[in-house]
Amino acid sequence: MLRVSAQVTETEIDLQGVSGDALAAAVGVQYGAELMQFAESFALRDEEALSVARKTLLDTAGASVLVDAAGVAANFQRMVRIADSMGIPVDDMASEVSQSVRRELELTRFESAKNSFVSP
Amino acid sequence: MDNFQYSDSPYAVRADISAAHDKFWQNLARPGNWWTGAERIAIAKEVRNALDCEYCANRKQALSPYNFAGEHNHDGDLSDVAVDAVHRIITDQTRITGAWVDGNVEKGLSKGAYVELAGLAVAMLSIDEFHRALGLALEPLPLPLPGEPDGYMPALAQEGTGFVPMLPDNGAVGDEADLWGDRSANVVRAFSAVPNAVRDWIMISNAQYLSFEGMSDFGSPANRSINRMQIELVAGRVSSINECFY
């Protein structure tokens, strides 16, 4: 979805921001580095780093950005667990955009990729 | 609205987020299709226990999570198979297999009950995690309401996608007509054996992420302080760390 939204808005981004590269996260995305570091410390459950990242995002972008980012981050703690606990495959493995993202981020290394490659 | 006032929050929380969380709390306390209100709240408690469970932490480091001796940190209000299901969904979801879900049926956890349990667990986690992200105290759980589960499963639910029965793409009809339109996605259909789990899913996602309509806006979705690229950068980083292939 990050790639699609960048394409639709004709914005140059660097997808490696999703992999934790702060410089890449800042390419084309306002507060990209701060948002990525907030999301990262949150998902890693590193409470000390989260406290720092929360304050940095608050000071840099403001409270409404922090609250909206918290909502999204918390929501995506749920989505992976829905997919993996129910064993659902990716809807459209043939999509060109999703194939290129999977290649670029090497997503097939993830254990749950098995749910999208099993025979019906 | 009695819950989720966020009066301890140093930041203003959007009213639609408070309302969605409060509505889920009300739903949590009621009997569902497969669990009583008290059991549903016990499932919610196990979500919180799982995050501090030493057995879960050790098992996550094991090569195989299916032959690892030990006992979960739990409240004793649910069967062992239900406790393990909640803890596994919260702490080691990538290694869940269809064989494990099938094996749980023989231990008394039907697929309908598993879907409802999973729906509650992940909704609960999403709300608690919103609090953790903002450094806020967790909301006290509601008191259970009386009543028995009704055992309802939509007649059109069928095996064939993933580990559990689901409604097909064109199966949102009759009492389930509100779940989606002509087409859906697997992640929406995933809980459709328990329709209210899908409704809770959509309600919380509408507030914390985007509505279905909002998902088609790749610019600056309404009622949000961050644009779509910012939203997806956060979503992508969390999903990457969680090893989400989907």
C-alpha cells in the first residue's frame, strides 16, 4: 500500500524504510524517520526506545500525528495475527505490485509465507 | 459512554477511537456464538497474561513450538486448550498450523469457538496496544453480562481457505449482508464463521486505521492527521517486524 500510495501521488519513496532504514523512511514521507522509529520501537516492545520515539514524534509532528500513528501501529499488531491464526493466503499472488514488493523486501523469508504457497 | 474517557491522556484522542473501543467493551461482556460473557472476558484476561508469560517467551525461542513442555501464566478460568490458543495467537502466531487448529477440535476447541476466541484476542490486543503506544494505563475489563452462547454459524460458511470455515466472496447475504459488498478480501472473510467478529474487526479498523471507503483514498484520508504514505509506513514497519507475509 505504501508503494501504491506513492505511485498515485507521484512521490518518490524508498521502500527500505519499511525495513528500518531511517534515511530511506524520510524519502518522500513527512516525518518519515520519526514515524518509522516510533513504529519500530513499539513493535519490538522496546519500552525505553518507545518512550524516546514517542516524545520525538510528539515534539516534531504534534499530538494528533502521534495519536493517529498509535492507532495504525496498534491496528497492525492485530492484522498479522488475523492472517496467521486463520491461515489465509495472500489474495492475489500474481499482482505485479505485490510481487515486486515481496522481492524487494524478501518477504518469502517469513514463516507465514507457507500459507500462500500451499496447494489448494 | 462509561469507558475509554482517556481523561489520563496528555493527548486528545479522536472521538471515533474512544467510541469504537467503548462499543467493543460492551460487545465483549455479552455472550457470543460460542462463549459466555464471562468466558469472553477470561479470553481478554489471557491476552494480557500472554504478554508476560514466561513459558510463551521460552517457547518462542524453541525450534518447534509443538513439543515444548511447560505451563502458561494463566488465570485458570479457561480450558488448557483455550489458554494455549490465546497465548499462541498473541505471542507466536507465525508458527500456527492447520494441523494444530484441527488437533484442537479433538481437545474440545471447535473451529467456531476458535474463530470467536481469535477475534476477541486480536481486538483486545489492538485496543491495549493503542494504550501502550501512547504510554497510557490499560482500561479495566467490563463485568460479564448473563446469557448463553447460541452456537450460530452462517449456513454458507465453508472450508477451503485457510484453517477454518469462512463465507465465500459472494456469501455476505441474508443476516450477513452487512459484512461486505460484492467482493471481499481473505483478511475480511477470515472471521466470517463468527459474523460479529467481522463486525468488531471492521469497527476497530475504521477508527484505528481506515474504513473500507477510506482505503481507496491514497492521498490524505478524511479525519486523519497523517496522509496515506505516512499511514502505510507505520503499518509496514510494524508488519515487517511481525513477519507478516500477508
